[in-house]
Amino acid sequence: MADNGLVTIPSAFPVEETARRLEAALKTHDVTLFARIDHAAGAASAGLPLRPTLLLIFGNARAGTPLMQADQRIGIDLPLKALIWQDADNKVWLTYTEPAWIAARHEFGEGAEKAVAALGKALAALAKDAAGA
């Protein structure tokens, strides 16, 4: 997979709106939002500039637990995350790690393919909903 498993898609909306849209999509699909980290606010508190950059951390125990039952070390990559950020040209992007890359990183075999594919499909749909793609 290109870019070390990272998938980056353009958003038709500003960073905050993209984040709100992702939060709404997560709620609709019964996915728990664990944290919302505003990296730009953190940078500002240290007196440093940073374009708008938000990290959302989210998951669903029904989807993630079977993977952790197979190998608890995957917990380093779970829950899932999405980074919503604005580049130097003011274009907004949404980036996430492809679940198949995470599974490959942890050397999951064929037994996990179905669960990983379903997780990847769901994550891609959530990202597209948020980004207006």
C-alpha cells in the first residue's frame, strides 16, 4: 500500500465541519468517539503556529475486539484514528490508516481477511461521508 498504509482524501469542507461530519457519521453507525485532539490549539498554547489539524480517535468493540483476541498487540493501532488537516494551500484533507495495512503489520492471516475487509469498507465510507466525497 502506498504511503505506509495511509489513505488521504480531499474534503469539500473546512477542518471543523469535516470533523463535525465525521463525528455525526460515527454516531449514526454506533461508533464511539473516544477523543478529539486539536493539534493546532496545542501548538498555539506552546506559542507555535500550526494550520488547523484535528485528530479523532474512535472505535467499536464489536469490530476491534476480535482482532485484539487474535493478537493483543494490535491494540497499539486501535482504536482507529482520522486526521483532518489543512495544507499550505488551504486545502482540507482527511487521512486514516487502512485497516488492511494494520492487519498486515501484525501479520494477521487469512482468517482475519473478512473482518479486516469489512472494517476497511466501513472506514472508507465514514471518511467519504465526512469529506463529502
